[in-house]
Amino acid sequence: MTTTLFHGGTVWLGAARPPADRLLVRDGRVVALDDEAERLAEAASAEAAGPVERVDLEGGFLMPAFGDGHAHPLFGGLEAAGPDVRSCSSIPEIVDEVRRYAEAHPEREWILGASYDGSLADEGLFDARWLDEAVADRPVVLRAWDYHTVWCNTRALELAGIDRDTPEPELGEIPRRADGSPLGTLREWGAVELVTDIAPARPLEERLQALEAASDYYLARGVTWVQDAWVEPDDVETYLAAAEADRLRIRSNLALYADPRRFPRQLPGFLDAHRRVDELGSPMLTAQTVKFFVDGVIENETGALLEPYCSALHKHGMTVWEPAVLADAVRAVDAAGFQVHLHAIGDAAVRLALDAIEGAIDANGPRDRRPVIAHAQLVDDADLDRFARLGVIPNMQPLWAQLDALMTVLTVPRLGDERSARQYRLRSIEASGARLAFGSDWPVSSGDPLEGISVAATRRTPEGDPAGGWVPDEILPVELALDAYSSAVAHQAFGDLAAVPWGEIAPGASADLVWLAADPRTVDPGELAATPVRATWLAGIPHTRGERLPTP
């Protein structure tokens, strides 16, 4: 029997509860707080029930472990297996890195990598001939940091059969040169899959190592649960293999990707995946969610807007599903007992997502469904209160609420200043009564919760710009941001309904904890990202920092 008493710091129980100063954990579960924790620890020592480990928090801050309510761990882990284009700050640097990697890996028939900065080229359009300078005899495919775009060399385009006569694909775009030949940039699934579908599959062992690397990345940052928000059949096999081999180091839930070109024949496969994961019985793995993309991203002008883009290049953007088809699919998935998780960036997409969820509720009746709308970058005033009314969890990415290069170079010019100032309404949505939860979308952006919390509480870049915060009315108090990245994500994950509940510090709950070196409520919010994570516990088991992957 393992018993641990935490003392000497703040034990934070959430924004709505007063903190404690001691915590007793036994066999991976929370037992008691404060004086009762001390009394039971002394009793355990007196009864020779095994040694009581005492952890001195050294004035630090112990809280429920963080969760990531929307991310792509496999993508993040695999980034380390390809050329390191994430760290490149110019196109020549990317080309040099691809050349270096190709020379170091002559055995690779395809050079696959991620994820480059889409703001480095005008309009986010990258030319195949630039990559040809690095590698001309093998296909090269690089994902952009939005993961909705790829940049290919000429050989990859040739193998995919993409030329001047290739028609525009359904749910995708092939930007072209003046003569009609493909430029080398492909946008959205219908175009991206023309090359990714013919690329060789990553070996299983490489994918398993990617999951382990992603786990190390997260545990080093205090995260013990992650929503993999884009899971296809091969990914299910990877997760099952990892769970069977005891190689899953953090809790994971799979969101099975619904494709409008293949639905509803996908639904039996979703049910089978859920059954197989459930029968495996791993406490580290669930598959209770189905993921819908309602639109694309604003940087590509594929995010669906109520009013047109400033450039009018794509007018109102792209809706992935026809509204009636989306409503039918969400209703069917909901009726099958799945949680729905809808990517919706633009205000038109958010409205479509809310409409589809409302239709499912009306058709299928009341139940504890906890539907999720991820991103919610633009929400129209008329839809603001619908999240709370429908019980929809807005899972938002606080790190994006800043005037960085992505925002200033690609987003603001497409939306205009007035509409840009209505992005990421964290405080407004939380104040409406909705259960605001946070995610990172890693590796699209950093998976470090403290970086996201810092931006949520300041609306400033790491350099401190602008001084008063961008759209300061939407600044979220630190305590609410901590809740959004911990207990609210656990609520999204149905952590309270697990065989051993998790997501809060309360007697009987799993001891999923993170120890911060300082109290984030007293640290300058702009300095939160620099606060060290001393340790992370999952079900009472401590995890060291492990090998750190590059931080986006």
C-alpha cells in the first residue's frame, strides 16, 4: 500500500472551492485533505501500514492535472520523425533542412514532414520548385502548421497525377500558376489526400514511438488526458496496439473522423472501434467521440463566414457538409450514443454546428451527451447564449488569442479589423454560462497549458504586445483559465463517470495531479509560461519530465 502526504504549499481545488494545504493519496486515489489528511497519515505510520512518503511542495502549487481537450498526439509525435521544418523561420531554411534530412536518410522513398509556418510565403502559397532545389528525385510532402494545407515538390505532384488538367477536387483546392499548372500548395482534404493517400503508411513501430514521444511531451507539461481529435481506422489500430502493449502513458480518447464523402457507411466502423476499445478495458483508452469538420480555416479562406472575406476570393468560405446532411449525420451519431465533436472556425460554421446539435437533441431526447464545438474562433452575437442553453462545451484554443504573425499576416487581412476584434471571445462565452474548456490543437500550436493560460489571462504575445492586451474585455481571470484547462476538460471527457473518477481533487478520485513551482494566481500572467512543472502524477504514479520534443 502506497501512501503519500503532500504538504508545504497550496493544494488548489478549483476556482469555486477554497484551497487546502495538505493532501493524502493512497494507492493512486485521493483520501483526505488538511487536518484529516495529517491525522490519517499519522495513523498509517503508527499502524505500520507501510511507509508514508511525504512530498514537500516547497511553497508550490498542487492542482488537478491538466487535460488537452483538442489535439493530435500522433501528428505531434511524428513531427520528430521527419525534417525539422517547425523551427525554420524562412523558406531557404526549410529548403536547407529538407535537403539535409534527405541526404541523411537515403532509405526514405518519400520525405514526409511537418509543420512549416504558412505565413512565410505571400498568401500562404508555396511553390513546388522551391522544394525541387532540395530534392527532385523523390517526393516531398510537408504539412503546414494548420494541418489543412500541404506543400509538395514536383515529383509528389507527378506521382499523384496532379497537373493542369486535374479538376478541382471536392472539398479541396489546388492553387495554380498563371498557365494553369499546379503551384505546389494543396488546401483541405480533397486536395491534400491526392498525395497523402498514395504516400506509404508509417510503420507501426514508428507510430507507437510517436505516441510515446507525445506522452512524454504532455507529461512534462502536466497533462494526463488528451482528446485525439482526428482518428482514422489505421490510427485506431495504433492506439489498440499501444494499449495492448502497455505503451499508452497518458489517458486518451479517440474522436473518430466522419467524412461527408463516406458517411453513413462509416457508422458501423465507428461502432466496431468503440466495441473493440471497450472490450480491451484499458483505463488509458476510450473511443466515445465522433469528429466532424464543419469548415476549414480562415488562413486559407476556407473557414465559413456569415459575411464575405475582405478579399472575396472565396466569398463566404467553405462548408464541409451540406447543412441537412450534417444535421442527419450528427443525429445518427448521437443516436448511436457517441459524443459529437465539431470543428467550427467561422461564425457560419458555428451556427451550423449549433443547429445540428439542437436538431439531435430534439430528435433523440435528453441525455448526458456533452457535445463539443472546437475552436469557435468567430461566434455571432445571436449564437452566444446557445452554448449554455444546449449544454454545448466550447473547446477553445487560448494560445491563438494573440496578435502573432499568423493573426497579423494571414487572418486580420482576411477578416478586417472590426471582425478580427470579435475573435476568441473567451470571457463572453464563459460569462454566458457555457462550460468553457481549453485545448491546444498541438502540434498546430504549443501543447503547453501554461502558455495558453498566459495568453488567456493577458491577450498579449510573449513579447508583451499590445500592452493592455488585444481585445482586453475578453481577458479571462487566471483561476477560470486554470479550471478551463483542468476540471472543464475532465467534464468534457466524462472523467466524473469513469470507474475511478478523475479530474478533481476530492476523496475517492484518481490522484491525477500537477505540481507547479509557483502559485499561478500570484505570478505575473505574462510570465506564467516560464513557471516550472515540478512533477506530474497519473493515478498517484509520478512521472519525470522525460525527453522534451521541440516546442512550437
